[in-house]
Amino acid sequence: MKNLIQLFLACFCLIFSSKTFAQQEKTMFIFGHSLIVHDPPTIPTPSNETTVPHWLHFLAEDANNSVKISGEYGFLPNHENRTVNSTVWAQWNFDHVTQAWDSDNENFSEIDFDAVLLTAANFVQYKPSNENYDGPNSHTSPLASTLTILDWVNNQKPNAVQYIYENWPNMNGLILTEDGEFPPSEAEFAKYHEVTLGSFHDWWIDYHDFVQTARPSENVRMIPVGPIISKILTQTPLSDIPVETLYEDKAPHGRPTIYFLASLITYMAIYEEKAPASYVVPNTVSSLVSNNYQSTVDFIWDELLAFNDSTGKSRVFANSVLSVASNNYQEDISVYPNPSKDFINIKSDKENYETYLFDIKGVKLNVKEDKINHTMDISNLTNGIYFLRINHGKNYITKQIVKH
């Protein structure tokens, strides 16, 4: 009988220590437009495949993470007006994505939003973002509207990380005239990518710099979605995807493949980890993506790692694991021995913490961990430098580990 009880307790501890819960939980609000949520598309899809939230949900689910999302349509002046007038609302609903906010019955400040996305229009890049719009919105500029939105969010949820989502440019007037026909020619499409990676991207870099200069104390990040997509479509096997498989008009609204690529980039930027290798790309996305999924993920990750400002600081990652850092985490935590050959011990004055081990490229590793004795088995890892991220609630600390 005693042996049976011991066996039961051992099995219980094993099950309890397994990560059957979400590793990262994100609650997100998006001030967006159709380059994030294109619904309904002109060409029907089975569900919400022409939206970034749809794919974020499935990528997170496959990685044993989770995401809740709400958002509203509009351009920056529309969102600015709603923040000023306190009329921000949860406009979107998706077939599979959990709604983050019931705006009819809850205040924005009541929701545990930890990520907020906003994006500018994709046809205003002919003048700097700190210059006022032409036409009806000439009283404000992309920068001024952005700062109003950021300040409102910071007042409501001061700990939320705010992301500028860099989209892709309008084809109309750029490579196609008003009467120009879609799809563009091969030469026109090549010019489109050249502009996306050139003057269009420069506008967003300047825009982000303006924001950081104006609000140096706020954690405003940037996700270079459009430029990375253009690199994927010109520098990888995905360059063979026909333009009609990618876009459906001159706006250009994307088809599922574009929004899936946009979501891969957004997922990795926000979760600060590679998209799950186990994810099976559905047939609503080009087969070239599924056939080259892992190499595409690796390509995106390298681009995000390299997207730094002039000082070498990441423009993307809010809590980069690729450094020894913390967010004012003052708890008494020690990791020893370090360097180590086989095992490391984690000593903390808190019990309910989570640990994640990353390699020097930021890839999260699956290692054996004994939650009872607070040890981690690194015996099967190759010699080198690793980063141990220790989370306690919203607090974290990252420590460098040397395996020898």
C-alpha cells in the first residue's frame, strides 16, 4: 500500500510539473485598419484568414501560448478622436480568437492589456510623419495622432508595450496609375518591393525615431512587417508565389498568404520567440510557404534580431532575452553552479515562478526541469552561452548561463 501511495505521489508530481498551461498569455488591443484586419475579403475565405488576429491565435495555440484580442478600425486621426472623446470600442469579432474586451460593459483600464498595436495609413508617406495631413485632417499629423493615442493608452494601462506595426505601401499611385490594371507586371512588382524597402521604410524609421524622441520614457517598439515580407518575396524561394496569390487589389489588400506572413512576423516580435516549428500551415496559404516554413521562420527571426537602432538597441523586442536584464525585479534569485556541465540550481524566495532557457539566437529550448528540487538539466546541450529567463508574474530577470 505504501508503495502504491508513493507511486501515485510521484506520478502526481510529474503531471503537476509538466507545462500543460499557457507559457505566455498576451492580451492585445489593435488600433488598426485593413492591412491588419481585412474582413470580409473580396475573395471569400473559410474563416478570418485575411486577418492577423486569426493566425496569431493558431500560432500561439500551437506553441502552448495564448492570445486575446480586441480592436477597432480606422486611420490614426479616427483613433485619436476616439481616445480624446473616450469612445474607443471593441469593434472586431473573429471565429476563433478570444475577445479581450467587452467595451459595452467594461472600461479599457479594467482589462489586463499588455500589448497594443497601432498602424498608420499606407498612402501618407509622401511627406514626413511630423507634418500635418492634407485635406480634412490637416489639423494633425501622423506623429501628433500617434502621441495622443500612446498617451491615452499609457494613462489607461501604463505597463502595456506599444507596437508600431509597419505595413506595406499602396500600389495605386506608386507603381500603378489610377487607371492601371491589377495585377502589376513583373517589373512593376519589383519596383514595389524596392520602394517598400527604400523610401517607404525610411518614413517608418523616422516616424519611430520621432515617437521615441517625444516619449523617451514609454516602451514603444516597432514591427517591420512590410519590409520583411518584401525581403521574403525577393530573397527566398517564396519569390515564386504569383502576385495574385498574395494580393487581391491595388490597395493592396492581401490574401491569406500575406496575412499569414504578417502574423509570423508579428508573433515573433511580440512573443519574442520563434514561431513553433510544429505548426502545420493550412492549404489556404500558398504551398510554397508550407514547403519552406522553417526556413521562412528562421529568415524572419534573423531580420528581427538585426532590426536595431543606431546605438545597437533592438527596435522590436521589449524584453529581449539576448541580454542580461530585468524590469526592476528585486527578488533574491541565484543560479548555480555557473559555469556548469550537467545541472543548474535555481534558488528564489518565490515559489511560483516560470523558467525558460534560450540559446544565443533567442530560440527557446526544451530541457528537463525538476520543479520539486529546482534544478534544470543542461547535460544534453552543446557547450556555449545560454540565457535563463525567470518570470514571476509580470516581473522577470534574465541571467547568462555558461555550459562547459
